[in-house]
Amino acid sequence: MDSRKYPRTYHLPFSPGTTSDDRIAWDVSTLFREPVVITEKLDGENTCLNRYGIFARSHAAPTRNPWADYLKPQWAALRESLGELELFGESLYAVHSIDYSGLESYFYLFAIRSGERWLSWEDVEAYAAVVGLPTVPVLYQGRLHEPAFREQIEALTAEPSALSAPEGPPSRREGVVVRVARELDDSEFATHVFKWVRKGHVQTTEHWTRNWRRALLRPERRAEEVTP
């Protein structure tokens, strides 16, 4: 079985959510040379769908986590067409630190790897449209200007999540991911994809795995609100 984990993503130098295990990118000059896309970093489980199965933290074997079971029918429908494609998305079926009030789906695609290359963001969106998967929210596309970069990122991260329901309480934004928009080779990943994570981000623990709860989709929340 050949299933490789999603690469470690380096933090932007001013990301407040770093821990002793994280790596910081002190040189992010690649972001100012060509168009980028900034997407929302969602608070879920990084999950991969490939022809071998559904993988979460460990890629040694398909996940047995009960909160990933909902993906099995979708994976079965895609399996024969995947070939070398590996679909990476944020799985939000189980609530982690943020309970999103406007969830329309439990799986949001954020990257696709094919062999040794990462598809461009345009191709990720095109594939997502064909197979009926939503992508993580896009917050900005275009060129970045270095003098205003930090201010721009901090303005975006101060906003509520794009997965907040207009009729409900705003959900916090976990962070953002900034990547060069074009196709990338594996060797370019560490120098062309970066993240900003909020301070106080909580990793899942053994206690969480015993007491997790399913997130409610937006229609379910609406139904709860009108139930007498």
C-alpha cells in the first residue's frame, strides 16, 4: 500500500499558534513572485481519500475512526476513478475546538496530489465541481504585496469563519493557508505553502476520542431553532 501523509506545512513567521513541534518559515518571498490563493484553514481532521482507502493521521493503514465512516459511500463511488489522485480535505463530522454554525458539508477539499505533483488551485476547483465536493472557503486570489502582507493576513484571520451561518452566532476562524496558485512539485511544497493558526489551538486528546460529538449541519440547526 502506497499512501503518503500530507506534508508538514510551515507556519508564517507571525503565526501565533505555533508549538514546540512546529516549524516556522522565516523566508516567504516565494509568495510575492506569482499569484497565490488564500483559503480558510478549518478546524477538523486532515483526511485523505485515495484508491487504497480513507486515511487520517496515520497513513500506515486506512482509518478506523468512527467519525470517518460517513465518507465510506463517497470513497466507494470515487475509488475506481482516482488512479494516482490523492484527495486531501478537512473532515468536520466531529466537532473539534470550533463548532461551525453554517456547515453545508462534512468534507471540504483543499488539495490534490497526483504522483509527485500538487494540482493547481484552478484544477482542484475544477475537479471538486465535477465530483460534487465543496472546497475550503477561498478568501483571496491574486498577487500579494510584501509591505501589506502581514496586515492583510491578520485582517483575514480576525474575521469570523466563512462557515458561520448568517442567522446564527459567528464561528471563530481557525486560520488561513497561503499557497502559490499554480501546480507545484513535491519538492516545492515546503517553500510555496504556508499557514497561520490562531493562538490556543487545541489538538485532539484521548479524552476527546472517547467523548466526541457529531457536528450539526446548517439545516439541522435551523430545525432545532424552530422546534417548540
